[in-house]
Amino acid sequence: MDTRQVVLADAFAADPAGGLPVAVLPDGSDLTDTQVRTVAREFAAPATAVPTDGPPESLRAVGPRGPADPRTVAVAAFAVADERGWLDTAGEDDAADGGTDHELTVAGAGREVTVAPDGRVWVGFDEPDPTPVAVDLETVSEALAVPVAALRDVGADLPPVRLTGAVDALAVPVNFLEHLGNAAPDSAALADLAGAADVAAVCAFTFDTLAADAACHARTFVPSGRDGADAWDGAPSWVRERRHEVPAVPSVAAGVATHLERSGVVEAEASIVECGHYLDRPGRVHADPGDLQVGGRAFTTVDGSVTVPSDDDDDDEIIEL
């Protein structure tokens, strides 16, 4: 049997067992994507990080059913590497906050990663280009099962916007956390709303937060059959999903923070977006709109070994119904 080391790290988590679980395979460079996806499914993880040139200068980002979010993979892998002293800091330029900068290739694209002294890992995100979009708030209300008055209240001063990036999203403000917490999206109506706005996800957020230092609390819903991940080589892999909600989409959370900063609603240079609480996966996504960086912590929850099945291409059967 083929047994490999595996470290399960929860990226963008507020506490252990929160955020997005990522299976890091430090010695899995020779494994095929099929084998790695098996590990992702075994741990119900939306992403698996696999070093290709030694941890973690180059990484594969593999999900249970396709490509995974490279930012989530980078945060988890570098947090694990930093915790275990795997990072070579010789000759690196110190970041502005005293952290260390690294050049990373993940999912075939070059990215800059900063490991801060406080353990947060920062990675760049694409320009979200927040653009006001004309959507009928009655339609949004029906799709999210949120009272239309809760949308009109704050929407009068801060209308919905379309965010572009790794995952295009419609960002909609809600007045109070009570209404956001009671959101229960209708599957068909949510898909129609996303289709009308030409987005992959709908992110509802409120300034009514659980933590005093958070800029907003966000819930992100992904309708079935929508991928919109132009920056990836295919549809993203969503797991840990309930009623179309996912714990966190870093690029979407960072896009919301950028929108709030540019609208003058939030004046801080860096913002925190709460997420995942209604899935019992509490998370905190840090965003620096000025430098277009998204960051967070990752907590190690499992450190052990996993048995990887053989990769037999001839055993790829098609089940017909």
C-alpha cells in the first residue's frame, strides 16, 4: 500500500475546525491528480495542496472534482510550511510588516506570497472592479428568502454590485445579521438571479457583525451548475456546502472589502470579513484592498498519514443509467 504524510489545515479559519479544510501532501509530488482528488474526497476538503518542486515553491491546487482555489491552497500550504520550519528565508526581502516574501507558482500561475510574523499568510487577488448592477430587489428577496425591506434599507445608499475575479459574484447588502442569518435560498430562484447577473455566486453581507473588529459578515451562495471560474482551468470544487452556501470564497470576500473601502464605508487599510458561521465553519478573511492582497490563518487539525489508492487508468469505468 502507498502511504503518504498528510496535514489537514483549515485555511481562513477563526478557530480550528473552521474555515476551509485543505489536505496538504508534503511528499505527494509524484501522485496523479486522480489520486490527489481521492484524498480530497476522503477528507471532504475543497482543496488539496501538493508541492511539485519541494514544499512549497510550486504547488498543484487540486479539488475533489476539479481545480481548487489557488489562494486557499497557498494560505494552507505556507501556514503549514512556516509552522514546521520548511521555508527557506535566506536571501528573501523582508515585507513591510516584517514578514517574508516568497515567489510561488500555484496552479501554473506565478503569485507573491507573504508570511507575516503573526502567522497570517497573504496572497494577491485579482482586481474585483466593483460595478453597480441593476437587479430587482424583489427578485433578490425571493432568491435569498430575505425580507425586501432589509435589502432596501441599506441598498438605498449602497446598491448591489457585480464583482469580477477568480469567481464573479453579485454582492448584496442586508441591514441586520438577524435577516442575513435567516436567509434560506430557493434553489431555482438563486440560479435565476445568478444567471441574470451573469455571476457564479451571490454574496449577501451586513455591517452587523459578531466580532467588533470585523468590517462585515458575509454569506456566499453558489447555485448549482454555475462555475464562472475563468481564472481556473475548469469549474471550482465546492464541498462543505449546505443549501448552496460555502464557508468562504476568499476572492469574493476580498472583493466585498475592496468595494466597501472604495465606497468610503470602511476606512481601514485592511479589513476583516466574517464568514462560515452558519455552516459551523467560522472563518475570517483578511483583505488589503490597496495592495490587492487577501490573507488569513490556517490551523492544523490533523497530522498523520493517508493510504493512497493506485492510479489505474484502465479502471476508469463509465456508469450508465
